[in-house]
Amino acid sequence: MSQIRQENDSNAGGVFVNFNQDCTSLAVGTKECYRLFSLSSVDRLDLIYESSSELDEDVCLVERLFSSSLVAVVSLSSPRKLKVCHFKKGTEICNYSYSNTILAVKLNRARLVVCLEESLYIHNIRDMKVLHTIRDTPPNPQGLCALSPNNDHCYLAYPGSSSIGEVQIFDAYNLQAKTMIPAHDSPLAAIAFSSTGTLIATASEKGTVIRIFKVSDGARLHEFRRGVKRCATIYSLAFSADSNFLVASSNTETVHVFRLETTKDAQRPGSSSEEPQGWMGYLSKAVSVSASYLPTQVADVFSQGRAFATVHLPFQGIRNVCALATIQKVTRLLIASTDGYVYIYAINPTEGGDCTLLKQHRLDGSTDNGPENSQTSEVHSAGQGKVKLDSTGSYALIVRGRPFSQMTGILSRFKEQFYKVFQLRFLYTSFRLLVYRHPVAGFRS
């Protein structure tokens, strides 16, 4: 769940933001220092540590090991050098230099992984010795990789191709290749493990479909459609601690939360999977009966899941990282952006729908009551300076005179109705093709 510093540092500071493995803390790297914040409260961010050494300036990567004092740090001034520190003691444990720029660092309680563009180094976290090197990997300029936080399923995932969306799974504990998953037709854009290391979520550069696979055998368990109107660049994927939800953020203003329904959930009385009544129920039954006659692409469109809940951010195009964290025993949706803000939303685990903004915090250590507690709020927009927003979070809606909550409700309902019409039109066209191509099925005389 890491996030590289924003490419153009002139855009509101361009900080590095990253949640730790269990989403109990947030690491922030800036030009001056790096900071660690506790995520134990919605109302405030408690500063755990702020570096003061000149050697910790211009930090571009910070990775904390769960809630321990161990941090791995990389700076822009020495992009090939990794420092492992004990921040409470203020001591450096070790440092390593590599042949190329360090693009990502991943930690769990057994391994530390350093990702370069065409190689991966696996260290034993106990003594920091290099145990294994994966060389000549497909070009990976974004440093895309993921390490399972679970020691019992200590898997490393990275792109197996630079032209298609193959995921290579490597057993980082036993130091052997596990499996290769053909996830997408397009190159990968994001990957993430569940907390147990048994599931992996993937998204391609196209950004319209998100898939979840079983790590042990590569079986596809879930497929979700982020949207139909446009492609998007997926910035981040993250599972909830119980693996019941998956959140995806992108370069658009919408963050999607998907619910991973099991067979038990689907069969529960009163669940959303119960057959609808009336003509929609008849059409759904017709689709399921005729699925074997329809092309695979058509059947996939009807079987893909939709977002269970959504967040409408007050910005778009700014890199960000998302997480589903448990704060005071309640699941919250967090989005940290590279312009130096973290947003905390309430999510209804039963009904879903639009998530409510609870708090907005600045990551430079100063107090920010957020848009919900003030009449106006300054929100950074990439390449456009600062935009004044009212408490609703939208300048455009101020001009039009509609409250933000009303507009989001209208838009959500419009999107639902539009998609239903799209489905029916698609079904009608497919049905006509089916009748034309299979006259012996009794549809034509």
C-alpha cells in the first residue's frame, strides 16, 4: 500500500504517503523530514515520530514494520541507498547500496524486499542478510510489487510481463516460485494481498475491471467492474482486515468499495442476491438460462460485481493511497494523498452507498478541522493551485445552488438507471444475435 512522491513536487509539496501493514499508522516523507502518525482516533492524528537529522531530508520512501520501531528509509539524494533504522533509539541498524534506483521497499515480520526496475532483493529481516535475488525481471519502472503481511503465507507478487497482466507469485520464505496468474490482457497497474496472504487483488492499466484470485492455485474468485464510461489509472488497492471488502482508488474523484460475498452470504435469506420479482426477475432468469449461448464477453459483463460503496473526493488526478482501517473497533475508509492530506470516511458495512466524510487532517503536523467543520476549505488540485470549496466540497455545486449530498444522490441514481438501460439494450441486441445465429433453437421459424 505504498505511494511514490508526486512527480511534480511543486504541486502542494509532493509528499510520500504510506500505511503500514495493519493500517495502524501512517508514514509521511517530505523534503524536510519523515513523520509517523498513529491512526488510533478519527478526531486527531497523533504524531509518533518526526526525524530531525539532516540525513533524513528529501525522503521519498518510508516503510514501518507494523507498530515496531523499525523503519526503512530511502531519500532522493541517495536513491540507491536503503537505511534501516530504530527510530525510538535514533540509531541506524544498517544500510545497503544497490546497483540501481530503489523503487519500492516492502516489509513483513520475516522478510524485507527491495524492488529495482529489473530485479528484486529478498532480505532476512532478523539480520538483514540478502537471502535471494530475483534477476532479469520484466521492466518494472513503477516498482510495482506486493508482499503478504502474513508469515504463514509469505508471498511476494510482481509483474511477470511488461506487455500483459501476468502476476508472478514467489514464496519469499522458502525462496521458490509459487505460481503465475494470467490476470489481465493489459499490463498490471496495482496488486495487493489480503491480510492472511491467501487472496490477491489485481488491476490493469485499463482500470475498468478488478479481479481477486486465490493465491494457492490462481483460481479467480471475484471480478468487479469499476466503471463503464472511461478507463482510469488505479493508484491503490487494499483489503479490509477480515477480507470482506476491497477498496480501489484511482486518478478519478471516485473511490470504490467492493464487497466480497461468499457462497454463504449469497444464500442468506434477504440478501441482495435473492432473485428480484417482476419483469426484472424474469429478465435475470432469462440471462442466466441463456448464458451458455452468449459470447464470453457478454456473459462476463452481467456477472461482474458493482461497487458496494463509494466516496466522492474533492479532487482528482492527485496520487493517493487508500486503506480500510479499524479505528476504535469500527471500520473506516482512509485516503491519504500526496498533496499532504488524509481523509477519513464512515462506511456502512450493511447498506453501503455513499460514504460520509468524518474528518480531514493535514500531514504537515498542523491542525485542519476539515471541510465538515468550516465554511470554506482549501483543497489542492494538481496543476491548478488551490480551489476554494464550501462545506459541501464542490465549487461547481455552489454556482449551481445545489447541496453536494443531494447532487451525489441524484448522480448515483442516474448512474444506476443508466446502467440498467444499458444492460437491457445489451441483452436485447444479444438476444437478436442469438435468434439469428441459432434458428434451430426454436426462436425462428
